[in-house]
Amino acid sequence: MAIQWYPGHMHKAQKEIAEAMPQVDLVIEVLDARIPYSSENPMVAKLRGDKPCIKLLNKCDLADPATTEAWIAHLEKEQGVKAMAVTTLQPGHLKTVIPELVRKLVPERDRADKDIRTMIMGIPNVGKSTIINTLAGRVIAKTGNEPAVTKAQQRINLKNGIVLSDTPGILWPKVDNEASSYRLAVTGAIKDTAMEYEDVALFAAAFFRDAYPAELKERYKLDELSDDDVALLEDIGRKRGALRSGGYVDLHKAAELLLHEFRSGKLGLLSLETPEMAEIEKAEVERILAEKEALRQEKLAAEKLRRSGKRHNN
């Protein structure tokens, strides 16, 4: 079952972004390096049109380096897109490399000595506000270890020929790919109160077992990894003392433990998706949506025929 979370302020923010976009020269989209596909808001591509775009794969210090490199190459296949791996743990690098790339992608305004108008966008809890504060050299945007901290737009003059429009972190009304909704929940982009911890942790445990078995075994001192998702989560909880009276495993505590240790990097440098996985899932989503649309059109045609017949009989 897909996990959905779309507070009212996100709908308002989307409308405001659409209205401001014609005055923007370049878009900076902040992605989570662990889930570049699932954290890439499909609305951004529609809103920005053919404007150049920098995709920042943030939190690369928590992601699988080889997978991140594969993602950069994959994202740069799109016309007008440059991608780079970044981490807010290296503020000096951020402050130097991002303005340089902005000027390189919009040389005509730089040569004309005009401010380059940029807009920074990204899903909740992806680190966008921290990047803004780093670029500005002062605290401007609110930061917090939970999604949906920024609620309104603001324009920031970086005093280096670049003006940055900040936007609230926005998701999209319906996440069509069920696996993506789980990955968003695993990384913390969806409020914890809008998800079932055990359900999300079972998804994460199953993925780690298949993609990173050595890291899972090492972190939780497990000799073997159970093929049963519930049993695997119970083994993790048992090893870390997440027990109730009578020796029963507290699955909720075990789930919290697994998710928090992944988010903090204690499990290792792990990514939740690859470009190959994304292409397969995109094709499947397109197939499902096409089937739904065909069914909708069939129902509309049937209803039209029914009404036409009713009028004829009358």
C-alpha cells in the first residue's frame, strides 16, 4: 500500500512556484543521494520546462559511492541537466562549486553583469535549507530534522551575482510508484506520524537483506539473514534488546532502531535504488497509468452511449 502525505501548504507552494517560474533563469533541485529517482519530484520537470537545471545529490556521505556515480551519469543524459554529489558536511566546497556551475550554465546573464535568478527546490527533509544557509553564509532558512520546516517562499541575494528563490519542500499529491513511497518514508521525507513504522521497516529490512547483506550482518551481529521479513526484523530487535516482558520482540522498537540507524549512516553507506531499478519501475508505472486511463475512457464512452440511448428513447 502506497504511503501518501500532502499537507495543504504544499498545494499552495506548488501554485506559487508555477507563478514565479517565468522569472527564473535556472533551477537547482536538491535530491537525496540515496533515492535520486524517488526524491525527484515529477512536478519540477513540468514547472521548469527547458530551463537549465542543477541536480544536487545531497547526503552523499550516507549513500553508496558507486551507485551515486552511476546516478550522476544517468541524470546528465537529460538535456540541460548537470548533476553533482554534495554533502552539507563540506560547506566550503558547496559555497565554491555551486555558484561556479550556476554561472557556467547561464553565461549570457553572467556576461551581461545581471543577477542570475535561480530557484532552489526539493522534497521535504532533503537538506535544502542547510544548503541555502551555506550559500548565503548566514542563517536564513529554518532547518530541522523533520520534513516540512520551510512553509513559505523567500528571495535571497547571495551578493555574488546570484539571487536565490527558496521554496517549501513539496511532495506531489499522489506517489504512483509504491516502492518510491516506501523509500521516501525510509529516508524520513514523509512525517513519521503519517506512516506505520513496522510496515516501512519491513520494506527496508527486505531490501537491505538482498542488496547489502554483509552490512546488515555486521551491524546486528547476525550469522544468517532470515528469508522471512518479520523474522529478520525480530532477529534485529532481539540482538539489540528491543524486548517486551516475557522475551517477546517489540517490533515497533525494532523498526525504529533499523530506520534511525539507516538514516544516521550507522548501517553503512547504503543507497535504496539504482538507475536500472528506476527505469524498470518507471515503465511499470507508465503501464499501470495507461491501463487506468484506458479503463476511464471506456467508462466515459459507456456513460456517453447510455445517455445517448436514454435521450433517443425519450
